[in-house]
Amino acid sequence: MDREDHPLAFENLWTIDDHSTHLQTVEYLKRTARPTIIIAASGMCTGGRILNYLKSLIEDKRTDILFVGYQAEGTPGRAIQKYGSRNGWVELDNKRYTIHAKVHTISGYSAHADQNNLINFVKRMRHPPKEIRLVHGDEKAKLSLREKLQQLLPESRVTLPND
């Protein structure tokens, strides 16, 4: 970057800006199996364009899926991570897909803060919040974080989605 060498600016990079082109591309890749790297963001494979790619390519043994970071329990991303190496299945849009794709994970690149980072974030607040809603993460982790936040901020209300 210091040399103005941008990692996502190269001759064969193709961006897709509209849904129609996206769907055509998915169909083309399914039909041709052309070697391609798709960069698609939907943190846990719960929505967005990644679902079209997965539904079309996850059953193809020539496909590789690379997760960069954490996949929360109960999400399609976690199911793919957990069962992909065993030719398990995942449910996407109420349909079951057998995972024949090879599944890989690189950890350490998640944009999510861990418990210590979140506690430190709250500690640095000039005015403590009256309420904190914990909506993301595994249940056990959310319960642990809630307990620590309640100890730190006894005047604040810390809730989970079920509260």
C-alpha cells in the first residue's frame, strides 16, 4: 500500500454491481466450473449474494470454500465449517445441500472484538450506557460477557435477545 500497490486492483478483477449480472455469473460458474476466486461478504452465510454461490457450488467437489474468521453457532457458516469435511449438509433457504466442497478456515482475520476488547471498549466510555443488548455470538459467550458487564456497570441493564 505504501508503494500504491493496491491488492484488490489488478487486471483480472471483476466486480459485480447489479443483481442480474450476479445471477448470470453464478450460473456461468456452475455451468463451466471455471477457476475463480469469489470474495463475498455475509459474515455467517445467512444472507446476501454468498447464498447464491453456495447453493450453486457447494455440492461440487471442485469447489473450495475459505472462511476468514469466526462462524457463530447455529449459522449456516458454522454448519459448513463443522460438517464440510465429513460430507455433511447445510440448510440454505429451507433446502438441504450436501457439502462436497472442500472447506478451509483461516483464523485471526475476524473483525469481531473478543470479550476483553468489548469490556475495554465499555470501560473507555465517558458516559456508561444505560442499556447494553448482546445480540451476536454463542450463547455461552454472551452469558459470560453479560455477567462481566453487569459487574462492571451495576447501574446498566445488560440484555440478551430472550430477555
